[in-house]
Amino acid sequence: MNDTMKPLNIVILAAGKGTRMYSDKPKVLHHLAGRPLLQHVLDCATQLQPRQVCVVYGHGGEAVPQAMSQYSAQFVLQEPQLGTGHAVQQAMPHLDDGSHTLVLYGDVPLMQHATLHQMQHAAGNGLVLLTVNLENPVGYGRIVRDAEGDVQRIVEEKDATPEEREISEVNTGILLAPTRELRAWLAKLQNNNAQGEYYLTDIVAMAVEQGLAVHTAQPAHAWEVEGINSKTQLAKLERTWQQVQAAHLLAQGVTLADPARIDIRGSLACGRDVEIDVGCIFEGDVNLGDNVRVGAYSVIRNATIAAGTRIAPYSHIDSSQVGANCHIGPFSRLRPGSKLADEVHIGNFVEVKNSEIAAGSKANHLSYIGDSTVGSKVNIGAGTITANYDGANKHRTVIGDNASTGANSVLIAPVTVGQGATLGAATVLRKDAPENQLTITAGRQQTVPGWKRPEKKK
């Protein structure tokens, strides 16, 4: 933090009901880009290394504090909700006067750290308002300036004159103020307005009257200050944010088949010459190495994919590690705990869970590999499954290097298939299979004379 900047408190207003969301869930807990709106704000706020963070909540009871329990914030209940000024008043007992207080909103999720840092630098000992110029300012409070261009006050639209409604510079609600002065201004607020509420914006006129400097700052992007009041606005901002992220990927050299059809719900890091087809979803923290190709409609969550790997369409990878030059899919599923070494093939309708598969092994069709350790250059025949669950506990299967399982084999864990072993088709393996030998459990083919297929009862 710059030595000229005072310590910082942050107050996040998150008490609104969100009537137009038509939901029992508190508005700030609705998701954008895979995270609750309020979590976006808290993540941005904590980058500023504040002395204290206060979240003022109301509707939804304890749902908001419980959902955000991972943050070391002070949660303060506002009951009843009597406006933004009243909301900030609830937080004031937790803030020290030798600081600045930044007011943010839990339903304005995409505010960027750089914009808030700019406000800190502009503050000095004065008040800083974050404003934006809109072609259509309907619904926003207007910034009223004097002939010299100095801010005089903010007027809410319902209280504005026709001339004031023509002003295009609007208040975003986000402000930074000296805490000691803010405390005094809040004590003077009145609710003699059309809404009968205590407006935080009324403190601007008080600052002017006191002779305190009122500065303004503007965000680099208008979408930073867009708020959410309806599902329509939420969907629109979701698409806006996805386009922003797609633009970043394109600028880094990633090939996107269609930038309008990608969803990043977390962080996505890409190496050189990465190609991503349409409809892919990336959740949590995903890292794609050089020359990785991701096929259409794949879902990848909290995974690392090494260089040169090809992921065919409709593959799901969750909390897994994939080595270099692997082939995954189509219609493959890697569940949490899966670790694939280099040049592993996992084909269509194959599921891997909590298993390690060494280099060069293949499971190309219709198999389940769970709680297993698979060696190198193993061939898993079509329809092979590891029966890892006995109805109460999970058990592990070990398959040695260069082993091969016949089609429709069932390996009942705990069991070991020795190095170089071969299992015949339809083997039900209950005991360890020895190295470098053929193990067969299926009986000889028989025809049952006189057998008739059952008929459906009328």
C-alpha cells in the first residue's frame, strides 16, 4: 500500500431482498461465472488488504454469513432495511476513525481491483465518488456539478427535476470517505424523500457544505459497475463477463472456435497453441498446457492437462491430472483423484475415479476403473470394470505393467493382476492373477435343451 494512503475499511452492502429475482435465495448468493455475486465482491475487496471488512446483510437470515464463512469478515445484520445510509450506519461501530471507508455493493460483482486502487490514490483527505457516463441514465442518481465543474450533490431520479434528469453522469453508489467524517455525516441523515429512506448519497452535499474536497473517479469499463436486480440482468452480465474473458484468451493466442460459446467459471490458464471448440465449460482452476485441444461441449473442473493432449467432445474431467500427449474421449469421464501419465488413452464411455494410470496404457471402450493402480502399457478390454465397493467399504485393484484384460472382465477388489498377465474374456477375477500367464474363469459354452424364454403374464 502507498504510504500516502490511509488504512482502509470496506463495507459491503448485501441486505437487499432482490424481489425481481423471484427466488427464495438472497440476491447476493445467486451465481455469476460460477461464484456467488457477493464472493466476487469479497475477492476483489480482499486484494486491497483492508484493515476490516464488514458485510451488511438482511434478507435470507444467516444464509449469507454461512455461505461466506471462509472470509474473515464482520457480518452485521440490518433489520429493518431503511436505505443505504442506514445500512452503512450498522457497520460503523466496527470501523476505526483513523482510516478511509470504502462502500461496495454485494450485487455489483465485477468491480475491478485497479478501479478501487485508483479511488484510493484520488482520496487524499476528501471524498471520492465512482461515477460513470451513460447514454441512458434512467434509474440512476445524477451527479450535480456547479459552473466550475465541482460536485455539489447527488440527486436520486425520483427526486430530480426534469433538467437534472438530463444529466448523463450518474452515481454508481461506490464511494470512499474519511471514516471520522462519514460517521458524523451519517448521524445527520434525514429520510424526507420520496422513498422515506436514509440515502447514503446525501452525505455528498454535507461534504460540500463542510468544504471538503469531493473527487470523482471512473471505471475503465462500464460493466464493472453494473448491478443485478433481475434474472435478465444476471444473464446479460454473465454473457458480458464471458466475452471479456474470451477476449483475454484470444489476446493471449488461444484459438476459440466461437468466442460467444465458452464459459469460464473460475480461472483458465493456457499455454501456446491451445484450441478450444464450442460449448466448453471450465470451472475452478484449470491449466491447459501447450498444444492442448479441447473438443466441443467438454466440461473441465479443477484440472491440469499437460502438453499435446487431445480431449474429444463431450468429455468430463473433474479434479484430475492428465499427462502429456494423452487421448481422452469422446464421452469420457475422469472423476476426482484420477492421475494419468503420458500417452494414456481413455476412450468413449470410460469412467476413471481415484486411480493412477501409468504411461502408454489404454482403456478405449465402456469400462470403469475405480480405486485402482494401473501400470504402463496395460490394455483394458471393452467392458472391463473394477468392482471396488463391497457394499460397505472401498478396496483397491492393482494391475501390473503390460497386463491385458479381456472384454467384459470383472476384477473384484482387493485383487492384483500380475505384470504381463492376460485375463480371458468374461473373467470374474476373485483371486490374484499370476504374472505372464493366462487366467480364465468362464466355463465352457453350453446349450440347455428344452429351455423356453419366459412369457409376459397377461
